[in-house]
Amino acid sequence: MADRRRRRRPARAEPGSVIVIGLGRFGTSLALTLETLGSEVLGVDARAERIADLRDQLSHVAEADTTDVRALEQLGAAEFDRAVVAIGTDMEASILTTAALVDLGIRDIWAKSMTQPHARILERVGAHHVVFPEAQMGERVAHLVAGRVLDFLPLDTGFALVEATAPESMTGRSLGEIGVRAKYGVTVVCVKPAGGRFTYATPETVLGPGDLIVVAGETADAEAFAGLD
């Protein structure tokens, strides 16, 4: 195993530390963002050229075959609070790596899945969370493309937060006067006046032309509200 770290990782990982395995586009973006948020991150990939590319971007990187539990032990993987298996195209490596992390007793394992069968196997070998980044992003973008929605965040099956421009027919009136929840089945969570900042919405909040609003509700109701004139 070749270890190519930019600087030595502490003997014991800090609380909240994360090991990210698989440094493709998703894994790299995840690792860099986690570092920005203040987490200690060790990025691992089997490709020497990928490690070389990221040596000056991530604080700690290592080249290793993570399907081998001994290689993970040498990296001190068991010391990390969380692990993310972000391996993209090699399903076998993804599954074997997840199983090895389970064997090491890591308490919070996230794994990227490419298909539903892949997801089921990851769950069966012990992944605590399985994510579908491409599918989830595709769903989000589809909602943006389809209508007046400016941003879309699914919170559960059939329930979402939706950002949109306040309907012109509602400007100059307070939310209490409009009766948004009773009429449209959604709750206005916050409002951003033109040139201002988002603030919590109250029944006294008066909508102005061009205000941005964030509403929560059943997905169909929230999108229908965003499409009002």
C-alpha cells in the first residue's frame, strides 16, 4: 500500500472526523466541503494519479485498496467517527469496502449507490445510510425545469420545501389576510424581500413585488402554489 499524504494525520482522529473513500467528483466535492465545515477528513482512493491531483487540496489523502480490511487498519480507519463510501463505478469495490468498514466497527457508514439492487446489498452488508446523488439531483433539477420553482428540496416522500417568487396576486397583502395554508395547503416558512435577507414569515408578513418565498407542504401543493400568477 502506498501512502501519499500531504501531511501526517494525527495519531488519533478528532471527534467528528470522516474518512471519505473514492475521490471521484462526488467524493472530492464531499470531502472538500466537509473540510470547509471544519471536519477532519481523510480522503482515500486506489488511483495514484487521483491522490496526486488532490494532494494540495485536501489536508489528508492516502492511496489504498480499501477492499482489504488490513489496508484500512493501517490507515487507522477504525478511529474515524464516520465513513463515506463514494466509490462510483466499481460495485464490487463499493460493497467490499463497506463490508470492511462494518468489520472495523465504524458506527456511522454512508454509501453511494448506483442502482436499487446495489443499495439493497449495501444495506444488507451494514451501511447505515445509502444515498443516490445522481438520482436525487436529477429529481431536483426536473422540478426546477418543469415550472416556476427556483429551488426544490424533498424532505420525505411527497413532501418538500419549494422556493419561488411570490405570486403577483398576493403582493401588498399579509399572509394572514391571504390565508395561504387554508386556501393552498402549504405553509410559508420564510420570505426574502427584494434586496433584503430571508426572515421568518408570520401572519403579519406583507408580500412585496419580487419577494422570494419558501413554502413547505405536499409536493404537488407546493409546486401548484409556486405556479400561481
